[in-house]
Amino acid sequence: MNSKKEHLKVQAPDKWMNGWDNYHKKLLEGSDEQYKNLTFITQPVQVIGMKIYGKGECLKALDLGCGDGRYACFLAKLGCKVHAIDALESAIEVTSRRAKVLGLEKQVIAKQKNIDDWTLEPESYDIIVAVQVLQYLFDRAIPRLKEIAAAIKPGGMVAYSGNIPPHFKTDPPMKFIYEEELREVFKGWTLLSVGRDERLRRPDDLRGYVWIVAQKAGEEEK
């Protein structure tokens, strides 16, 4: 692999990107059997899954910052056609391999792209997933979230999750999006799930999370 092409130039510092890159490369060393595991699907994406169960066919989804591809493949198994993008070449390789192992390669289109450069045409997606990624856009986080909202078709849904305090200090400081800000962005939408959580990831590493699943008003319910 050409190291100069491992990740695109993005807002997140190289040291953060290199950490995620190493994680994905370790996954690439694993067996195909490991890629069949879709058991850990975060709460907001589960809510989307329950909402579209049995009627996901023909829905167009976007997974921003697809990472290891589990959310993209989860939606694809429910029938969605999924665009999965990530700045890391290793993440795209992992996502593509997972899709192939699961027989979903025709439904998951994985591309190496900057999540802030991906063109979001108005009302172009039925579902957009943005889990633990927008905070790394810093000052562009909320503007991008508003663009995501505008890109949802009537009746479509957004699944968002991100960190809030408590959280260790980062350099540069991470952009937290709070529940009040999320509610403001999705004002007038149907809120299918809103929640907060704290998880002890490691000793002395307590992290806060907030999520929202919102459905845009429309005649057709996804």
C-alpha cells in the first residue's frame, strides 16, 4: 500500500487518522469469518433498522465515515443501496471486504472521500448515518449537519451520534454537539430516538455520548 495515499487531507490531525488507520489495518489481518459479525450496531442505527425492516429495498443510504463498514452492511442487509465513504484507504478496504464476505458487494459502494467534500444534493438520500464523525470537522460540524438534514428526502431519516463531556482533553479541542443544538437542527422533524450515555472505555477514560434519530416530514414514511 502506498503510504502517501493511505488517507486524504482532512480536518482531523494526522495522529488521529493514523490511530484509526492502524485499527483498520489490524482488521484486514483477520479472517473472513470475523467480517460476518454485525452484532454491535449502535443505538441510533438500530432504530433506523427497526423502522425500515421489511421495506428497505430501493432506499438510498449514505454512511459518512464508514470505518469498518458494519453500519453500511447492516443497512445493505435490510435492502438499502448504500454509499459508504471514508478518508482512510484502509477503512474502504475493510468495508469492501465485509460487503464481499456478506454477499453485499452490489449494494455497498465504498469510496475514499473526505466526508466534508462529498456532494450532498437536496433531498437525495432516504437515510444518512453520521456516527462519531462530525465532531472531527470542528467548526464545520454543525453546518455540515444542516447540509445533511437538507439532503434527506421527505419521510427520510438521519442517525447521528457524537461525543459530549465527560471526555478527555484533545488537541485540537473536539467539537461537541449538544442535545439542544441537535434538537434545533431537527426542529419540526419527528424525533424517533434521543439519548445520552456515559461509558467507561478504559480506567480513567469516561466518555459521554449523545444521539438522535430524526425523521423528516413527508407523505411517505420510510
